[in-house]
Amino acid sequence: MNRKSLTVGSLINGKKQFLPSKNTNVPQYKIHLQQNRLHAELTPVSHQTLLDATLDQGQLLDYACRKGTCGRCTVEVITGASLLHTPNKKEQKKLQHLLTEGYRLACQATIR
């Protein structure tokens, strides 16, 4: 068997490049939500709402209208708020000061 071994010198000056493989199936981050006694941990999916991503990943959230008017899908974003787009007008109108406390409408909050 002919094996090549890499030495520190072989990596200098661009002769050889060693890059660790990236497994795209391994989540690099998560979003944690809380709604009353329900807790959800989800892998962010770009351009999905929190509600759709949570339900697609087999987790439970209470919701009703999906229009941003009833407020039933209100969740507290425990971690991962930076992965979300800024609140839209429906969220601003419904949640008002609760937005500053980390609450979002799961049917309206979209993942970056």
C-alpha cells in the first residue's frame, strides 16, 4: 500500500491544503423556544417561520390563525434570537413591549 503522510512542512506555502470535511447534517446552532410548559429545540431552516420549522421537525406549539392576529402562537425565544429577521408590523402591533423581552409570534417570525 502506498500511503502519503502529511508533515507540517507539506502544509506550508499552499503545497497541500488540509480542510476538515463539513458535515451539513450536523446543526451548528439551535433555536430554543418556550411556550407555557412546551419547550422546543429546532434547527433553523432559512426563510421558514418558527411555527413551520417547529412543526416540520415534529415538535409541538399551540397556534390557531397563522395570520398574526390571535397571538396564540406567542413564544419566548430563549436562544437563537439573532437567527431571526426583525419583527414585522403584525408582531410589533400584537406584542408591543413583549418584543423587548424576547417574545415573538411563531407564525410570523422568520428565520434568516
